[in-house]
Amino acid sequence: MAKTNADPKKVLFTETVLRDANQSLIATRLKYSEFKDILPTMDKAGYYSVECWGGAVFDVCLRYLDEDPWQRLRDLRKNLPHTKLQMLLRGQNLLGYKHYPDEIVKMFVQKSVENGIDIIRIFDALNDLRNIEVATTAAIKAGATVSGTLSYTQSPVHTLQKFAKLAKEMEDMGVATICVKDMAGVMTPKEAYDLIGAIKAEVKIPVVLHTHCTTGMAYLTYMKAIEAGVDIIDTATSCFSGGTSQPATETLNYALKQFGYETGLDDAVLKQVNDFFKPIRDAYIKDGALNPKMMATDTDALNYKVPGGMLSNLVSQLKAQNAMDRFEEVLIETPKVRKDLGYPPLVTPMSQMVGVQATSNVLAGERYKNISKEVKAYCRGEYGTAPAPIDPEVLKKALGDEKPIEGRYADTLEPVFEKTKAELAGTAKSDEDVLSYILFPQVTEKYFAARKAKEEKIVKYTITPVEE
């Protein structure tokens, strides 16, 4: 029997429309200008938190939206003064796709809190806890609430006992909550009941469950998790829910209240929020950014184990190469690549690595004919310890005679902040700018150039010549 919640009649909600819901459905293309007017209303909804930053938001702001992600965060903080702002952080990867030196991890966490973040959900794609220690310690020191996160997956090497042990180790590290992150939406109701029960039996802190509707399991999964004692769930305002996104906030709020649960949510405000986002959703459908595939239930994901954000990215990649007819082949190849690489959970950055490699294998017509530098780095051990041994043949193709590294890769990295800051003198306006550049140098360089051009244009048209 699962251990029940200390307060079995209270379930709190994290709203995801500003981050994971739109990341999963429209590849994070939701602009700040599109949702800024609803923020004061969202501030009255009664959410436990609003997930609004981290994940792919940072990259996409700079790469596609012509936005400064730090300014977006400050604006969110100003317009959601009574709501906890939450972000997703990839441990030693931060928001990029490789490991960064400890000094950068510490500074990035500190600046995130200074600019408005309250809750930092920290995970490692391989559940290698060595890769979340520095970020966790820094976040606690900065005054943030840390949610230690387990990247959920199913494989011969991922067991209830292992997950429960990891949760206990995270609690011992000082995290305030444990989050189980089911990024592919493959957790079944029974698995949720058993896993949440196993974790609740090991830890005394609240437990969060994050999942997606990809396979159609999510609503049942949440109800059984709540029965097992889960304290907080992730949901999305209904017009941005379903498919590869999260279950609907309003639906679960309505159902749980009928069962006598306290949610803290205001039904009238939830309706206002959803009514606001409906025309935005419709516009994305009309222009093709929201692909109907992302809104459908796909039970094949129970076999492929592909998360929502990864699905939308695969569609974008194949469209760009005029190869959408190979979509099913790529999905079939994905679990094969995952097995070859030692069953890594398919979460960023591993989901991108596995997805790109699977796509390359299919389009090249030969498996591992081309191996990305990221997969080579993974095989080298730069991302941590794989959950299971990597296939020897793949390891040989990736590394040749080179030996995998031993120990924690971040320990080999030299400090880079002061050197980079000096190189950006006259271009970077703040430490935040320097951090942006360190995470995404080429993208940020283009952003800086566009920002400068925009500022020069404004000056040109606003300064009136003085008549003599």
C-alpha cells in the first residue's frame, strides 16, 4: 500500500503554459508580448507556481524571438508579484547542451534568483547526482526553493528501488521537494502509484509529479499518483493542454474539488486565463506552427519513449529536410539508439542527441555512419555515467582508440567568466549578457548585433538636430 499524503485533501498546481506547454506544442515560440496582458490575472489564480523560464525558453528567446531572456524574467517578476516563478535547470548543463565550469553554474543560479526565480527544478539527464550538486548548493545559498528532479524512464536498469534511493539522496542534499519528471508521458497509473508510494516511504518532503498527455495516460496517472500521496502536479491551461503538453488545469481542478480536495485555485480566474490563450492557440494552428500531430494521442510513444518537446523538434527537423515521410522510421530507430547508448532518459540534452542520431541513421541509410560531436562527448563521459554500458561497437565508432574519461567532467573545466567578460567589453552590458554568451555564443553574438542596430536606429530617429 502506498504511503498517503500528509495532507490527503490538498493538491497544489504548477501552471506550465508559459514554458513546457508551449515548448511541447509549438517549440517554445510563445512571445512575451503575446501573454504579458494576462499576467496580472494569472497572479490571482492561486497556483503553487508558474513555470515560466528555463528549459528551452532561454535559447529560443535569443535564437528566434529577438528577446533578452533575462529581461523576460524581470518582466515576469514585475507582473506576477504574488506568484512563485519556477524554472527548469539541467544541472551542470544549465540551459545549454554541454557541461559548464562550476563558477558559471554558481553565477547563473545566483543571477536567476536575483532576476526573479523562486523555485529551481534541477535535474540531470542521466540521474547522475554529481551533476546537480553544485547547482543545488548554489540555489539553496541564493535562497531559492530547490526541487530535486528524477528523470523518469523505463528500462531494465531503472527500478523502483533505484528511483527511491536517488530521491533519498536528493533529500539528504537539502532539496525542498522531489519531482518525478515523466517527460515522455509514458508513466502508467500503476507505475505512478507504485513509484510515488516508494518515494513517499523514503522521504519526508513534498513530492511533485510532472507528465505529458502524449500517450493518453496522464489524467489516470495523476489520479493514481494523488491517491498514492503526491503533493503537487503540473498542468496547462486547457487550450494549451493535451497531446504532447500537460493535462488541463481546469479539468483536474474540477475533478479534484468534487472529490473534496483543496487546490487553492480560483475557477473564475482559470476561465479568464484560458479565454485569453484560446485565440493565441488558434493563430498558431492557422499558421501551421501548432501541428495537429502535437495535439493528438499517440500510444506508439509507449514503445518509442519519445517526450513531447522531442517530438515537436523531430517534426521541425524533418520538415526542414523535406523528409516528413521518414517520420515513422525515425521513431522506430529512436529506442534502438537509446538502447545502444545505455538507456539514457530522453530528456534535454539526451533527447536531442538521441533524436538527431536516430534521424542521421535513417537519412544516411546506415547506422552510425555519422556520429554527432555531442554523442561522441557523451560516449567519452562528458555528460556523466550512462545508466547502463554503452554498446561496445558504438563506443568504438565514436571514440576509436580514445579512452572514456574518469571522474566528474566539470572538474576538468577552467574558469571562463572573467576572460569572456573582458572579450565582450563594450558589447556586453551586464554579467547576465556575459552568461548568455557563454551558454550560446553564436546565437547571443547575433542577438547583440541586432540589439545594437535597433538602438542605433532608435537614436537616429529620436534625436532632433538643433537649429543654429
